[in-house]
Amino acid sequence: MIVALVLLITYRPPRVTRSGAAVLANAAHSVESVVPFAPPVAGQPVPVQPKASGVDIARSAAASIDTLVSRAAEKWLRATELSPQGIVTHDNGDDAAAKLLKAVILTDSARHDIALARQQAETVLSTSRDAESGVAFRLGVLYTAADRYLKSIEDDAEDRYEYYVKSEASVNAVLTGDTAESETQQNVANSYLRSSEERQAGIRRLAEQMREALGNI
């Protein structure tokens, strides 16, 4: 099975006070074929399905990580499309706040997707413990690579979520006429944005390490 490994998401969420759409690069899905089940012919024994090997289980888990990260990436892209494309004022603030709330919900859901991806990585770890020594070592290397990758993705997912939370708070402050609070909240939001931007190069390196580890099992 050829597994399309974790996509690298080069992401730059738009600041609330600037125009322009963000671009999500290198988004893809891993696709698995489904073989339809054919009922056994009467009088013939039902064939026994072979037990999946540790390598097969690990590859399946890696494919699931790929799918879950892809799902989160789609939500991050949809969130950028909800970001205000200009200066937010009292006149357009209600609409901006409503859209940012949707972005908060989307990025929170994306965090859940990454948590599910983490569970798949733990499947690789538990499988490595039951495998023979040579396979166990290779699966252990894969788990270490996946663990490091997902830790970085988890931090990134948190930054993306907090960016929209603070951006929404900034717009809500505009609506109440509290300019100072709006500026404070937007400055905090932008700090999360910078953190996400700075993390991307490291994520690319970790994704490549995981890809190599998967190829070596």
C-alpha cells in the first residue's frame, strides 16, 4: 500500500485589519479503495481473513493520520475565508464577529481532528510493543517521528484557534466602542499568527522525517 503522508500545510491566516485571502498549499487526501464483500457460495467454507501484520497496522494508522490532518487543513482554509477582508468598524462589526465565531468553531473542530490523529500515532506505539524485534525497532522509529510531527501540529492547531478567538474578541471590543481593548486583543491575536508562521519550516522538516520513517518499515 502506498500511503500519502502527512501534507504540509503552509498557512498564513489573514490579519483582521488587512485585506487578501490566505492560501493553503499542498492540501491532499489519501484515498483507499474499498473491495465489495461477496457472500460465500452455499456449502463452501467462509475464508479466514489473515491477521493484519504490525507493518500493515502501522501503515493504516499513518494513512488515518494523513486523512485527519487533511480534514483539519480544510477547516483551517474555510476559517481564513471567514476572516474580515478589511478594516472592521462599528458598521460592519456584527457581520465580522459572526463570521469569526464560525472560524473559532471550525478551528476548534480541527483541534479535535488532530487529537484523533494523535490516537492513531498511539496505535503505532502499541503495535511496536507487540512486534518482533526488527519490526518493533522500525515501528518505534516511525512512532517517534509521528510523535514529534504531531506535537508540532498540535501546537500549530492551538495557535490557529487562539488567533481567531482573540480576533473575535477584538471585533467585539470594536462593537462596544472600546478601542484600546480591541487593539490589545488584536495584538495578542497577531502574536499567535506569528507563532504559527514561524513554526512552518519545522513542521516541513518533521513531516519529511515521518515520511522517511514510514518508507523504512
